[in-house]
Amino acid sequence: MNPNINRNVSLIGVPMDLGADRRGVDMGPSAIRCAELEERLERVGYRIRDCGDLTVRRTRRYSTAPESNLKYLYEIARVNQELCEIVSHRMAQGDWPLVLGGDHSIAIGTLAGVQRRVPRLGVIWFDAHGDVNTAETSPSGNIHGMPLAVAMGRGHPLLTRIGGEARKVKPERVVLIGARSLDPGERQFLKEAGVAVFTMQEIDKLGMPQVMEQALHVAGTETDGVHLSLDLDGLDPGEAPGVGTPVPAGISLREGLLAMEMISESGRLVSAEVVEVNPTLDIRNRTAKAAVELIAAFMGERIL
């Protein structure tokens, strides 16, 4: 167990598939639980409070907003506002929040809730994608490609205003790791905003230990803690086949475990979410099992 993480952990499931507009990822929280997450963390020494799953409504009534191309905007905003409140409340009660997705749009609510309790927040974002699109740059209108932009105050007001203050994190305290599929508008924004990005090329050149040392320095400098946003498509599809938007040549599971272990050892981690596990695309729940391995690593499980 990581002594820097509260022994009381709140599991919060968010069976969201609207941000990806693809069914299956809504079963992610259940798949991760079925991979014995709670039992694994209890063996490490944590007390687990499973808060269950938020309700996500999927009907035509909640489809694309008429004034934009953002799909399911109103329902995604509603769920994320509720998630914000739950995360903030559980932290106020002394619990450490671990959010299980669902698609990556849920990071909007997680970050808004955490930032209420940790005002100066750094972010480490593991993902094959940039997730910094807006309505103007997104080729699809899928909000799961926008949560990191929203956290930095860029996007539709219904999303950026969740939890209050528009910008939840400073771009100079955000690190993106594992990127290998960026839209043109995302490339421009990431460069202009000064976000630290470690593509697979940097990981191959520098090695994961040096990448993580730099990432922890960026996210941990002049902050009160670090939030981890872990998208399973950051891993190579050969190790995590059950994701909706796989991109070849990704992070190996061993590299991912090392990164999680280094985050744990930093003592800076204050919250996390794990997203984009899609059991309908998986093979014998391999991706959910990989998610549990990574969670156990950042929660402090060690061989000796």
C-alpha cells in the first residue's frame, strides 16, 4: 500500500458511452470490478467503499445539441456535474476517489470535483489521443475527445463551467504521455498552450523512467497533488484489445506498470480515473485485467 494514499478509497462507476457514441464502453466499470479490483486493493491494505454507478440516460431526447455538433451535450454535462459533486463530497469525507469509466468524457467531472479539494492540481494524462478537441476542431463531435481541453478552460460553457471556475488546471502543469494520434487542431493547441507531450517517439528515445521523471516534475511543481487520467488505449492494442479507438504501436504493459509504480513512489497522487475499457471488443476480459494491474501498481502494490 502507498502510505501517501488514504486507506479509505471510494470507487465511483460512471457507465458513460455517450462521449464515445459507441455502445460497450458503458460496461467498463462492471468489467473492471469483475477483474477483482476490490479484492486486489483490499489485499494491499485499502478499505473500499463502492459507491455504485451513476445513472446515464440514453434516448434521442439527449442527442446532439441543436446549436453545435457536440453529441449528447446536455446529458454528458448533467452526469459530469453529478460526478463532480460526488467526487468532491467523498474527498471531503476523507476518502480517496477512484473513478471507473466509461468513456473519457467523465474526466470533466472527476477533475472538477478534485480541483475543489486540491486547488493547485497537476495532471498526468495517459492516452493515445490528445483529447483537446473542441466543437470547432473535432471531426466527430464526440466529447470523449475533448475533456483535457475542457479542464484547461477551452470548450463549450456547459462543460467548462462544471464545478465552478472555468479552468481547472494550468496547461503548464499538464503532461500527456503515449500520444500517437493527434488531430491538426490538437497539435496546434498543445503547442500554443505549452502542454508537455511525450509521444511514443520520446518514450522510445528516452525510455519510460526518464519520461516519468520529467512528467512528475512538470505535474508536481507548484501543485498540491497530481491527478492521473488513465485511458487504456494508451497501451498497445496487443495488450489491451478491448478499447473503442485502438492505435497501434503503443505503450507495453510492462512500461505502463513501471510508469504507475513511479507515480505511486512520488507520493503526489491524489485521485485517478481509469477509462475506455470496452468488454464487447475485448478478449476474455484482458483489457479490464490490465486495468486492474495498472491500478494496483499506482496504488502501491509491489512484488516485495
